[in-house]
Amino acid sequence: MNIWFFIIVILALAIVIGPITMLRPSPAQKRREQLRLHAANHGLRFSMRRLPALKTDVDQAELMPTYYLPPQTKPRAITEWILMRTSYVHEGNFYQEWDWQSEQRPIDTVINLLKEYLPKLPPSVPAITHDSLGTCVCWSEKEGVETLDLLIEMLNKLHQAADPQQI
């Protein structure tokens, strides 16, 4: 047999198999998929969301993975609030490096829960919000299931405290 025959067969196989292997998810994509499935099994939903800019930001924020608990009933008048991690600790902040990015504030029960959970959150959590989507946490998904379980616990408690009539 001619050597060119084998070269053509190898090239043809590479042309067919190469794109197929590129379609397979990477290990990081598989890990994120497992985290999102775990969250969905606990009643959370997922979306990509752009965070509001901090007062000190000059660039627009990138899209961030956001896990949220949607309202169980059609929302009435919602108190929308945004709590974001800043790059500095300041006495004017709500808690250490966490500061409000909206004029509205949650009820005292929610504030107490936030003060309980904020010290436990990793740096990969830049924001917690409550709006028409429900109770949301933005998380870059750098940690594993243990952190996600903490976020699920926190979201459930915040969601219930924000509107106890929904649970």
C-alpha cells in the first residue's frame, strides 16, 4: 500500500474527530454544570447578570453568575435593595467591606441575617440583592458544593425573612 493512503486516512480521521472532541465540555464547564444542577435541585434558578457599578468603578462590570430564589407569588410592591462588596473596609459601610448600592434598605430581620452570613461568605461573592427576580446572590463559582450549600441556606433564610407570607 501506498504511504499517501495512510496519511489521507489519518487526516480524514483528524478532520472528523477533532471538532467532535472540541464539543465535549471542559472539566471546569462540567464542574459549573454540577454546581448549577445542585442549585436547581434545591429550588434555585440561575442566570447571568451584570452587577451595578460601584462608586469607585470606572469600567462596566462583567456578567456574573447569579443564583436566585424567585417569588412564589406574583410580587406586590417589592423593597429592592443591593448589597455589594467594595474593595475597602470603611466605617460608613454597612458591614466591613459591604455597602448598600441602593437607597432602599431591607427590614431588620433581613439585616440581622445579613450580618450573620456576611462574615462566612468567600471573596467570590460580590453582591446580594432582592428585587423582582427574588432574592439573589452573585457568585463567581470558584469554590465547590460546600460554599453553594451555604449560599442556598442563606438565600432560603433571606427569602423567607423578606416576605414571610410567601413560605
